Amino acid sequence: MELNIENQDQNLNYQKNGKENKQGKKHPNDNNKKEEEVLLNSIKADGGAYKGKPKNDYCLHFVETGERPQNFILDYEEEKRFLHYPKLNELIKLKNEVLKKRATPAMWLKCDLKTFDLSTLGKFDVILIDPPLPEYSRRAKAFGVDLTAFEPWTFDEIQNLRVDLIADNCCFLFLWVGSSEGLDKGRELLKNWNFRRCEDIVWIKTNKLNFTKMSKKLESEDNLLQHTKEHCLVGIKGAIKRGIDSHFIHANIDTDVIVDEEPPQGSTEKPVELYRVIERFCMGRKRIELFGEDRNKRPGWLTLGNSLSNSNFNLEKYNNYFKGDLCYPDVQGYEGGRYVGCSMEIEGLRPRSPTRQPVTPILYQTPVNSGLTGLSLPVQSSNGSLNLGNIPMGSNINSQTDFGVNQMMNVGQILPMNYPFVNQINQIQNLGNIQRGNIQQNMNNNINRGNY
């Protein structure tokens, strides 16, 4: 490695090989050049960490070799991830056992999604879509991969899919969107299909098996950074709450990051782990994947796509798998019931959602010298700010009053304990009966204690 650096201030006529000049002086960058040679040799021998310098400069290692920094993440594999967490490890084991018992036989249907009527299939709990994005075609072309058989869909064509017709009232949608324009277009697709985005799963791609110096090449002239990840947007439909809908949402253990090896250039294959993430947290058993290939055939899923080699789908047989209301452990096999079910052991091990405490409405008394008479209730104005609405003494507060009592039940509309110039009188569970005598008595007690 040569460093051709000119020093115009000194105007020294150094030789390119870094030896001594006519005056017997060494080039000022000779030491740097030797140090870099030492570092490069150390990189090759030490797996990316060079001696005498910080040991975690994997970015420099990527620049020199093309091996990505995420290749050095430890224990990200599923079988190693929870080795030091016995309860979580046992939870995963038990969940996988139940899922295996309740998984319906894999079914697939070869069809052209541009013309196929999706509404004939019924409603589903989970929809997974991995469309042939234009980004994939650009990426393959940048790396010199021939994708003659690959036909990318435009986002307008993807939007024409009637996904809304196969989504049940409560449903999750997983949409792979790449790492460029799909991030914006994907959100528009979710909205068009009546979903709202709730999560964003990121696939961090390692290249342990196929890294070369070509790995440093940018996929597009528009890229400012190296793209080593892809995104899967998660959409939700329906009023689903994790804390109370445990028959539909479960586990609470997987994260929104997947670390897995990138397939060879030209392949659009995605991590298998995403299937397991979906199956562990969503208890609905009717799952469908669009744009699937033969490699995507999986128990518990119906796979549709034009790239499938054949079909085995039988609609009547498929629907019979989900008849009835039973679930595990009442049903040990794959026939019967819409939901997977659970066991007492799993319920005892899985992390629980925080329990929300009921909010108690609070009334406040206005100071004696404030010029107001009666009680002050926190009332939210149209612009979202909180104001004190005065209630005259002797008023009976009930559900028919116009003082915003019902609105007070919302958490965001109750004033804090230390709100300026107000003191707490009482915490009232039932707002139906507030008599003047009780209020006046409490005020008199506070005055006698010297609170005012």
C-alpha cells in the first residue's frame, strides 16, 4: 500500500518508496504507512480486531474485506439466544410443541395473483406478503446477476390486490418492503387495505458465507449508505389489545430484530424465523402467504403464488380444519378450532403485559381568596388544554350535568395533585351523589386545620 502525499510547504522531493531523500530525511508519512501495513496484517490474523488499537473497529474490517460488522454478533441464533434464561428457553420449547401439534397440513395453490379472486378463500387471521419489488431487480442488476425470469411488480399493481377481502375483523398483515422506496409505499399499502402500522420488523443481513470485496458495492447510485437490512411492516386491523385478547395475541417474547444470513445475490428468500415469530405471538390458525414459492411451503400455512410448481389446495378440506370452538389442550391435533390454544405451563412462564390500575376521579376545591365559589372540576377544552370549570355550591352532580363529569373519567383530563392553587378535597368513586352538606363539612374541616 503506497501513500502518495505531497507536502508543498516543505517542498521536499521525497521518493515514492518512502526511503530517505537527498538530505537523508525520511518521509513524514513513512511511519503511518508502516503502521497501516501492520494493521492490515493484524486484521487478517485477528479476525477484524487489530493489536494496539480498539478491538471492535468492525467498520474498518468491512472496508478492507467486505465482511459486515453484524457477522460478529454473538448467540443470535434461536437455539442459543435463551440458553442463559431457563424460563424463557422452556417457554419457547413448550410453545413450539403446541404449535407443532396444532399446525394444519401445508397447502399451496399455484395461481396468477393478478387475476385470481382472493375473496373465494374466506377470511384469515394472518396475511404474509413478500412481493417481487423493483428494488430486488435493481439490486441483482447492480451485482451482475441475470434475473430474466424475475418479473417485478409496481406498487400500483401490488395495491390492486384485494387484501382487504381476505382480512378478518381482527387480523395481522406482514409486508416485506425492502429498504428504499418501499418504506413509504408500504405504509400507503397498509392504509389502502384498512390496516394501521403497529410494528416494523428489521432483518439485519449477515454475509458470513459469501462476503467478497464486491460486498462493499452500492446497490444504487441513490444510496448514501450501505444497505445491509430489509424491513417487514406489520399492520393490524381491529381493536386488539395485548392485555385482554390473550386468545389472539400471546408469548410476548420475540423482538423486532432478526439477524440472519443473506441469500445469494438474485434470491429473494427471507428468514424462516419470521414464520416462527408470527406463529408464537398470533394465536389465529388461518394463515396465508402471497407470492410464495416452493421453499415457502410450511405446515400451518396456505401458500399462493405463480412460482409454485403445482397445487394441492382443497377449499372444503381446508375449512374443515377450523370448525368448532375448541382449542388446545382440549384438542391435541390440528383438526378443530380457529385458535391455537395454550397450557397452564405456558401461561405461567410467558411475560405478562403490565396491569393497568383503575383511575379514581379527583375533585378539587378552589382557594377561598380566588374569587370563585364552589368546586372546580378539570375540564378539557377544544384545543386540548386543561381548565377549571366552576361548579356552584349546592349543585347535585350526576350523569346529566354539563360540567364534564363523564369526561373526567379519561386519564388525560384529571389534574395532577400539585396543580397550582388547588387542594384535594376527596377521592370519589361514585360521582352520582355529591351533597352540599358533605362538601361544606370537608371544607370546614380543612379550614379548621389551618389548610387555608
